[in-house]
Amino acid sequence: MAVAKQAVDELHAKSGLPPKDCRAALTHSNGDVDAALANLIDAGRVKPNDLDPDTVSDELFERAARQQKLAFYQQFTNSGGGGLLGMLAKRGKTGVKSESLEGLAGTFAQLQSSLIGDKTAEQLMAEDEAREAARLKQVEKTFPEMRGKKRMTPGEQARLMARTTRRSVWLKANPFTLKLPPFPPLKREMHEWTGRDVLPAWAGTQERHGAYTSRSSAKPSKGSVVLNIPRLDEDDASPRPPSPEQVAAYAYFKENQAEVTDAIMKALLKDYARTRRQWLKHDPDLELPEITSAEEMRKNVGLGTLHMFDIAKNGVAYFGLELGCTWDDEHGAGVVLHRNRVVAVGQADTSFDTSNATDDGGKKIKSKP
């Protein structure tokens, strides 16, 4: 039968398959686009991430998610197919022979027999789904507030992942840098604007740009800092820049960084003195540095990331500073600020915990100006 070009184009857009393959699939489905797509999903030729999240139906996303899950179980039950057991079973046909490979095949077969027996992939999947349902029921029993809350279906999760994947690809192919003083040049990411700046008031502190704000150099820092500013929309083609409240917060910090940094060091010193007493009381053998002044504190901390918040008060946003420190390499240190006021002090996660701002009376910045 003749297949309409419009149908071919639609299936191509929904599945990502070449037009030639789409035409062949439509021929077998009498030109029905969704029926052709369903057949391609069942055949494993179209995965959830291949589907167009804006045009494919909920039913087909659920179908694709379930088929992908089934394919996972088939890897462990299909001794003659393409799964791990199948690969080992075919070792002799390829001429590859070794005692270790044969031993691995035997061990795997025994493990499969003890764990799976002769169950099919469908049975294994059904058992796992039943166990998950029982687990969720227990969670609701333990936490009654969870009852009645709608959870994402596998298809909904698959659609979200497909949308995120396509968006990520588009962003990578269409880079954009925003110039908005007093911020440094900001790169548009999926969920935030990112950039790097230098704050002279932090010169002489530790260089802390390793993983989890670990030390990245034995030399003193020049005051470098990474900026993370949450995006206020998802319009990647015409993204909304940081809000006036966020601009005001960073402008104030840069203009008054010496005063604000001094306040931070004093707040860290007070918090560390309390923490040190508590830790030594619990374990007197701990090796913790003695820090008795703000100037000494500067030698024991380093600036990693400035986390701008999407929460503001009186026209100025809150932000956090994620720090590395000598007394807690694992958890680091963090502060939250509003203008020149230190709102919260704690471990590194304090610096991106927005509840510190809302508890202080801050309000969410409107997503639309």
C-alpha cells in the first residue's frame, strides 16, 4: 500500500527513526502511525528516550517504559539470546575457550538456577512490582502523610527523562553566555547560570576548588569563586536573566566584600569554637586546630561556590557561600547571607539550604517579572 508522506514525517518525528524505516513500519500497520510506533516499541527498536515527549501519547510512553524494563529482566533469563548468559553460552561458537570463562559460565548458570529457576522475565518483573507495591504500602503505614499522594508512573518518568535528554542536547548545541554586570559572564545551563569571578577580600585564604571544596592547590587563593544562580524559567531560547533582587545581592557583596567577609570570619570563629568544644568533649583525642581570631580563621577556610538563592527580602536576594575548612574535610562549612548579615552558619550544605532564607522572612522571587 502507498504510505502518505505526512504519516512518514509524523512517525519520524515521534520515533527518531529514519524515514525509510518509518515507511516500512507504516506499511505493516496499514498507515496507522501509533500502531506502527507500538510495534516498533515492542520490537525494541524504539526506546523511551527516542520518543518525542511533546507528541507521543501517555499510553505509548507507558508501553515503552514497560518494554525497556522487561528487556532488563530478559538479560538474565535468556540463555540463547543477547543477555549475559547467552553471551557466555555462545563462547564455544566463537572459538574462545578458557577455563576461567567456562568456570564463569558454570557459576553464572548455577546462580541463575538458584535465584531465578525457570521463571520467565515477565514473572520476575511481576514479582518485583509486587514487592515494590508492598514496600510503598509499608512506607504509607509508617508515614501516614504519604497516603493519597500521586506517584509518577513509569511512563511519566520516561517522558520526563526524554524531555530532559532532548533539552540537554539542544543546550549543548546552542551555547549562550549572558553578560550582566556586576556578574561575570554567565553560562546558561539547564537549571542555573554559572560563572567564575575573583573576590579580592578572599585572597590569602585556601584554594578550595577540588571535589566537595577540597584543597585544589597548596598556594593561597587569589579569591576565585564559582557562581551558581538558579534560573527563573525554562525558556532556553529566550532565557530570563537573574532577577533585579539577585543582581542587587551580588552588587552589594562585591562592593562591600571586605566588611561582609569580616562578618563571615567572625561568625565562623564563633560557630567553630562551639563545635570544637562539643567534639572534644565527645572525643578528647581528636586533632582539631586551635583558631582564636578572624585572621587565623582565614588561613583555615577557602571559598568554593557562591549559591545565589531565588528567595529575597526588601529587594535583595539571599545567597550562600560553600566553603572548605581544615577541621571537617568531609562536610566542609557554609554560611547564608542577606546583605551584610550572616543568617546561618553550619556545614557546607547550609550554603544551599534555602529554608534558612524562608525562615528569616524571605519570599520566593516570582518566576515571571
